[in-house]
Amino acid sequence: MTDDDDVRADRRGRAVPSGRLSRLGAFGRMAAGVGGGVVAEGARRIAAGERPRMGDMLLTPANAVRVADQLAHLRGAAMKLGQMISMDAGDMLPPELSTILARLRNQAHHMPPQQLDKVLTAEWGRDWRRRFAHFQAHPIAAASIGQVHRARLPDGSELAIKVQYPGVKQSIDADVDNVATLLRVSGLLPRTLDIAPLLGEAKRQLHEEADYIREGAMLTRYRDLLADAPAFVVPALHEPLTTPRVLAMTYVAGMPIEALDTAEQPVRDAAMHSLIGLVLRELLDWRLMQTDPNFANYRWQPETGRIVLLDFGAAREIPAETADGYRVLLAAGLSGDRDAVRAAAIAAGFLGAAAAAAHRPLVDAMIDVILDNLNRPGPFDFGDRAFVGVVREQGMEMARDRTTWHLPPADTLFVQRKISGTALLAARLKARVDIRAMVQDKM
């Protein structure tokens, strides 16, 4: 490391709270800040002659900033859950909150050099610097569970080294429980909604994501599965330097995937055709899916047209019943049969039977809009989002009936997260892809 590296490393460097009490205190400050925001917003609305509702007072831009900033400081499971909300809620959140929460997908403070050195010394020993010809102190990426550094071995090999934040793995269960408590006390979730199974699954997945030995195995597995796919590049695991808290892999150059939005239409279309095809292979062929669609997990190589795939911590096996449920739902969608789509959605757990019965006209109207758009001949234009507003309004009307709220099975939620995130990227790139033809090829 050079002195210049250390100076640069101080920018946005902020130590990760690793102790149980320090993290609990951060949650307490977040709750207090949000609570103060609710009081202030309520007073403002009363002074303006309005009758304030708790949901409106909680879901303000100011409170979203407070939550986003605290989660970015905590990192770990707390920040990961915030990222999931920002990705998964998609078009269902008010635009202001979507914009603010989206900061969590890119905003993460990195460890200061002293904390980084402490972690690497614990993993590699006190003389760890001698293993490298160069180790860049300032990370090239910082996310919820770890940060990535570029390094060069004495033989000239370039590596990307992902280093886990201290205390992240030990704080997962408490962080998930604390976020769940905040949701409960805020009144945003009905008391009748049993989220315990989902919380248990979230904890299990986050523990898996914090196991870098497991991620290394998934990285190798995907590299083998995609050996026949020239559209993709997957880094190779560098096993000698990989530990449960450090993942070493070959460094692969690439630009942020969002850089594609300035490319020609055929280039954007080809990239999204490859990514959507990958989702179909994961779900219907391999029954193995990388379920984190964060844009930072994709890079683009303009000189080759290839897409670099990163971060396999969220890769998980998909049960046969989940894949079969999607297959039936897709077949029903191709048929254009509204009743078949509704029945398949209920059977797969997407849609609660109570909601389907209580809000049949709304459900059928939503299905009709989706079928009409997806079954038009030719490529589907992801840049045309006119129908999304219609579906959102109908969905929000159903959501007001909190007695019929329903949680899909956890495996379905993780798969749908990947599908929704991929569609969000396609919309960002205004891609045009013949989805119908791609699905038909899989039936």
C-alpha cells in the first residue's frame, strides 16, 4: 500500500459497528429519529387542517433518508434487507421513497484502513501484505456484507478480493429481528400476517451469503454451467486465498451494466435477451438461481459484448414444486386464459385465495392487462411502462384491504425477486425482447 492509497481510503471510510450493543444502539437511534419525524409530520398535517394517517406520516422522504443512512452505516443484514425492499417493492413504492431507498443499492461506506488490516490479519496472518505485489487499499466496490479490493500477485495475476465486514455474520439474526420489530411497531404490517417463516428463511439465506467458502463453490458451479454460454464471463475462484470471510477470484474488467443505456438498441436488446434467457435456464433447467438482481452484480464489456456475472452468495437451489408452479403459470400466460392464470397464481402461492375471492374483479383486471401486453406479437418493449401504472393502482387498491394480505412461499419470493429485478434492468435499458418466443422454447 502507498501513502496515496491510504489517503484515498479515508474517503467515505466509516467503521462498521460490529458489537451487539453498538448495533442495537444504532437501531435505537434510527427508531427515535423516525419517531421524531412522525411527530413532526403529524403536527404539520394537523396545523394544515388535515387528518393525518400513520402510514402517511411514516412514509415520508425525511424518514426514508434517516432509515437509508442508518442502514448504510450498519451494513450487514440490516442494509441487505433495505436493499431488498428497494428492489422488490419496485413500482409499488411512492417515487420519492423509491429514489431514496435506491441509494442503498449503491451507497455503502467502506471500512477504514485500520479495520481492514485487522480483518485481513485475522484471516491471512500478520505478514499478509507479502503475498501481493500490490494490494489496493481503497475498495473498488463496497456493498452490504463486504467490500472488494483489487490486488496483484507476484506472478502478475490480477485478483478481486472480497473482504467481509467484521461482525456481520454474528449480527444477522439480531439485525433481521430488529428490522422486523421496526416494521411491526410502525404499523406497516398487519398483526395477523405471520412473517416468522419468511424471517427464518431470510436469516438462513443471509448466513449462506456470509459464508465465502460456500460462495466460492457456487462461483465455480456457475462458471462450469455457463462454459457453453459465450455471452457471459464468470470469474475463476482463487482458492489459496479464500477463507470463510475472504473470497479471492480473478479480476475481470467491465463497465457498470447501466452503461448499456447509451448503447445502440440491438446491443441493449441482445444483452437483455441473454440475461432473461439466463433466468429461464436457472429456473426451468438447472433449478439453481442467483437470486440477487442488484445491478452491481452485472458488468458489461463493450469491446466483447459480454456480460460479467458477479456475487454468487445468494445462489440457491430451487425446489421442483416451485419451478413447476412457474412452468404452469407461464403456460397459462401463453394460452391467454385468464381463469387458468388466476388458478395457477393461487396454486403457486403468488396470490392468496382470500384476496382472489374478495377482489375478483380487480384480480381479473390486472391479469387482463398483463396478458394483453405480454401476448402482443413481436418483441415486448420494456421501455413502454404505461401498463405498470394501471396494475400498480389496482394492486394498491387490493393492498388497502389488510385482512387479505398474503405472503407467498419463501422460495417463490426469492425467485420473484430475481425476475422482478431483471425486468427492472430491462426497463432501465428500454430493451425489446421477444419474451413469448423465449418462454415457448422452454415449454
